[in-house]
Amino acid sequence: MKLETMRFGTLDVADEDILLFKRGILGFPEQKRYVLIPHRPDSPFFWLQSVDMPELAFVAITPSVCLADYEFDIPDNVQEELELASAEQAETLLIVTIPKDNPKCITANLLGPVVINMEKRLGMQVVLDPNTYPVQYPLNPECQKTQQLAP
């Protein structure tokens, strides 16, 4: 299929590359279909591009690239909805924010990771404990104040 996007122009996307988010992503519950687009071959970033809203795309990164100690338990109901045989089958992405006024102070949303069953092409944004995980975790050490993951 032809996918019209604001950032990438027209893309050819195979139906089997579409990820279904039955509940949408926070703030965009109507947007249920996305594709994952690598930013560049040498980049750790991806774009989670809406199939049905050309202007909607989230920048995302795999947690292992920026936070070796980021872990959470995937709730049973999420595993069931994503048809995961086990939590290890899940892929996790963090949505990042790049401030226009200071792009080097990029932050990752640790509170609301995106969990994907790549085999079944199902995804969900999971909301974790706000006392443990911040919405805006600075990835650049120069921008980190005293923000740490809770033990």
C-alpha cells in the first residue's frame, strides 16, 4: 500500500508491516495502525508512523541503547492482549522527546513504554508506576539533574 506521510513523503508499506495498537497510543486513541521506520541505517532511533494520520509520528528508541538497567514486568493482561507466549517475546520501545530549543537534551518516556509483539504485529503503550518511572528521563548526561530510576 502507499502510505502518505508528512516527514517521509510517500512510502510503500506492506500490509504485514503494519502494527495494530487496539487501544491507540496515549493521546491518540483513534490512531490504531502504525509502521516502524528506521531513522537512518546507523541510528538507534525509529519513527512510529501512523498509517492513517500523515502528520503523526513518534520518535522512539530501544531502551538497551540508552538505559541498560531499565526493566519492568509486563502485566498479564498486556501479555494476553498482545498474544505474547512469554514476556521475553516482547520488543520494547521508548517514545522520546527532542526539545526544539535544546535538541541535545532529549528525554525518554520511561513511564509509558511501547510493547510490541513483532510476530503478531500487535502493540500497546503500557503505563507503569509513576513513583518508579519518569515521563521525561534525560538521555544526555549533561542534561541530567538528579533524575535516577527508583531502586
